[in-house]
Amino acid sequence: MAHAPATVPVMLRHVVVFTWKPGTSAESLADLRAGLAALPGQIPEIRAYSFGDDAGMAAGNEAFAVVADFDDEAGWRSYATHPSHVEVLDGLVRPILARRHAVQFHCDEPA
């Protein structure tokens, strides 16, 4: 008897890259990192979460990235509108933001 292939759960991955305004202080970036680090404990829909500075290996890259995994679109939408996330965006990201690019896509495994 043939077995059906195992199904792999499909997740939604959210990737955002940022470039900061010239003159952004180390203190502002430290505050941002602290705010981002707190989000997984405040938003239960987050399944995996990582962020960091560009490694500087290629010219023209953005300065910083965030990668977040969710079970589905509903989880991502909850994150996007969650008061803790909005507070980080409004208070820590937007004041230093020069440029932002984002993408959401389906994937088979967590980051």
C-alpha cells in the first residue's frame, strides 16, 4: 500500500530591510534592538524572530534586517497591528528610517 507523502507545514515569512538616516546614533540603534528583542515575548503569533546589522560583505546592501515567521497570514496581520509592534515602529523605527523594503512569502521551515 502506498503512503501519502508527509505534508510539511507552510509558514509565512516576513522579511524587512532598512537603511537608517545619516547620523543615526548608536543609542537609537541600541534602543531599537531592545524593542525588537522584546516583541517575541509580547506577540504570541511570532514563531521565529531574528534581526541584525548587515554583515558588510557586499556594497549597496541595506543596513539592517528583520526576519519573522508566522503560521499564516492572520498571524502576520496580528503582528503588524499589535500595539507593541506599532509602538516599536512609531517610536524607534520611523524616527531614524531613511528607506524600508519588505516582502512576505510562504516557506516550509522556520528561519
